[in-house]
Amino acid sequence: MTTTMRRGEMAADRRSKPQRSRQGVVILPLLFVLLVVTCASQSQHTLLPVAEAAEARGEGGSGFAGVAAAAAQEEEEEREAAIERFRKYLSIHTEQPKPNYEEAAAFLFAQAEEIGLKAQRIDLVPGKPVILMTWQGKDTQLPSILLNSHVDVVPVENDKWFHDPFAAVRTAEGNVYARGAQDMKSVGMQYLEAIRVLRGKGSGKEAGEAGTGAGFEPLRTVHLSFVPDEEIGGHDGMEKLVKWEGFDSLGVGFALDEGLPSEGSDYKVFNAERGGFWVMITAKGKPGHGSMMYDGSATENLIRSLNAILEFRRSQFELVKSGKAELGEVISANVDFLRAGKEGPQGPVINVQPSEAVAGIDFRLPPTADVEAFRRRVEVEWAPEHRNMSFAVAQGVVRGKGGKPLITAVDDSNPYWDVFRKAVEKSGVPLSKPGIFVASTDARYLRAAGVPTLGFTPIRNTPVLLHAHNEILRRGCAVLSISISISISSFAIPPS
Ligand SMILES: [Zn+2]
């Protein structure tokens, strides 16, 4: 039986009701190409020498070998062009706190035009555009697919890098060093390159030619969002985009956002994430001479609470160290900010007990944690009023309607999951058990808006260097050759 989801049924779709196999036909080929492009971006530059290239073009050779060589040459040139486009995107200074969103927007518009995608700029906040591209599907009544990536990157400490982090240096081994190489300009470019291949815009082949995927028309509409400010909480980016007046009319039924690279040979996928619960605790106390001893000073008060928090941290960390839980499944706690005392002309003033001491603690709560109970714990145990303490929540946890945990189903109830899993399986690369992303991404806003979302960064055999020095995209997954995989992907394209 074939059923078709219409707009009116979208709500049901978002709740991941079992659906028919037809749903798979859009994202299956797309995912294949996403996987393929990752590998292509990591492969070494192996352009044919001039003589061979001439032969490949038929100037010095003839027959089948000449045609095959020409095709190989063309493919290699296209691979090169893709890597150069990627490097160009990486070289745009979109690091916080002053990302050059205008240059990135111009680059993205140029990409959309080359590929033939409709693009629009949505200025939800002045100077922070969202670039939304749309590839219209054959059936515009079906829920669409959203491929999201953020344009901004975290700042760099230039002197700690082997290469200029915005030069996107490509080494002889084919490695690309750049801020954003993993997080997450690579993913944004993979979406674009995959669609470029599927539309036949890069291969130089006629659209619709068999075996290349060129000329493929998706059944569902595919949207690509390039959003600002993810690295500073997404408040002026995805948080506003899902509330934008036009968002509902996009009819998004499923989304892909960022995940993490894998250090092993598998791909990692995430269906939920921990929520950041950032707390500032303030302790007040009687100021006094540094030689005196009395109870309840501000620093004593604060340190007493911090000791208790560190003990809680130890108990959670023990679960991870002993293998009883993954990091994403426990509450992490880190004291990342401390302030007390005064700085004098000669340096820190040691002989005065300060009247106030402040600590900032980064707690991360798993999706099923009881946020209200945890808030009470902070209030009663770690910032009790009777000890002259108070606290403020600098960032709360995003939950769904009625406080529901934001978890995307990864079972038969979610037809998109099944399609996703099979697509990865077919690529021959094992997929990890779906995990809880340890930090926050824009996916939380999508899930809160009712969109099933998976976090997926198809990079493997690579050290995880998000936010670290020498962020790199390695040529680790060159095992899948672009030509073979695109052929395979074309098998998934249904007859029209
Ligand atoms: Zn990111």
C-alpha cells in the first residue's frame, strides 16, 4: 500500500508515524552523495600529467582507453574544483565575535546560482542573514527535508596553528587545515556538492544521463539553511528561524544538522543532545582584615558550595570512567568562571577578605533529566539563601512543548530514521549506535519546533578537533571512490 503524506498530515509525520517506503526515495540518493563528497574532499590531488591529459582528451590517443581516461580526467578536475570551493568557503573570516556574514552570503548566493538553486536572504536580525536555498521537489505537498549548517566558527589562537587557520592550507597529503574544516563548513559544502552532483551541474555531463545521478529530481522539496551565530547559542540564528513567519510554510518533516567526526572507522549519529544549564552563583559575606578568622565569609561560602559541586561532578564522572554511562548520559559540571577580591596597584590584594565571590558553572543535562528538580538542587544545596547565597541561570535548557525531552525517535516509528540508516549501511560504512550529543547544537531548536532531527557529520578516521587548534579534514575516507558510489546512489533513484 502506498500512502502519501500531505501538508495536512505533516503534524502526524513529525510525530514519526510508521509510513510507506516511498518516503525514502528523496533522501537515499542524497545521503549517498553526501558520503561520497566527504571522501572526495579528502582525497589527494592526483591530476594527470599533461601528456596523459592530452591523450585523455583524445589528442594523442583513441578508442575506449581515451574515452575512459577523459572521463577520469574530467572527474578528477571536478573533484579538484569541489575542494577549491570548499577552501574558498573556509577562507572567509566568519569567526566570532565579528563574523563576516556578508562575504559568506555572497559566496553562498554564488554557489546557489551555479547549482541552479533558488536562494533567499532572511534578515531576522540586522547584519545576521540566514541564507535559505530551496530545491523544489516533484510533490510540493509532501513534507520537505532541511539540511542545516551554521556559517560562523569559533575564534582561533593564531600562533598555536601550524598554518594560517583562514588560508585553508592543503598539504601534500591532501589534508586541509582551517577553522571550520570540521565544525561545520565541511558539512555545509557537502550538502551543496551533493546537490551539485545530483543536478548534474558539476560533472559536465548532460542532465539525466544514466549512472551519474545528474538530472535527479527529488520527490520532496529540499531546503538548505545556512544560519548565523550557532557558536554563541543560536539565539539570533536558528532559534529565530524556527519562529520566523515563513518557517511553517517550508513544511519541514525531517532535518539533518551537525554531529561529530568519528575517530574510528564508523560514522557517528546523534538523535538528542544535552542541554547547557549555566549558573552563576554569588556568595556574600562580611568583609574583613585578612588576619581575622570568622565564619561565613564570601569565599568560604562559595568554596563550600564548589566543593559540593565538585563531589557531584566526581560521582558523575565516575560513571563515565567505569564505562557505566556515556558522557552524553550524565550531568557534567565544570567551574569555568571565578571572581573574588580586588586587584590593587601592586597586584592582587591579599590582606582583605572580599564581601562577594562569584562562580560560573557549566552544567550539561541529558535530555531526560528533570530540569526543575536540578534547579531546586542548585537553589537548596549549592546556593542557599540562609548562607547569603544566590544564583542566576545564565542559560536554561531547551525543552519541547510541556517540558518534553527533545529526542528524535530512532526506531520503526520514524520512517526517516530507517531511510537514513539504510543509506549509510549501503555505503558500506558502519553507523554507530545513535548517541546523545554532549554539547548543544541548533538541532535543539529544530526538535523543539517538532522537526525530527539527526546530527550527522560524515567524517571518520579523524581526530575530533572542533574548537581546537589545527582543525583538520583528513583524507581518511578515500576508500569510497566518487565514481563507484555515485553509480550505486543512482540505483536508489526511482524510475520517474
Ligand atoms: Zn558546530
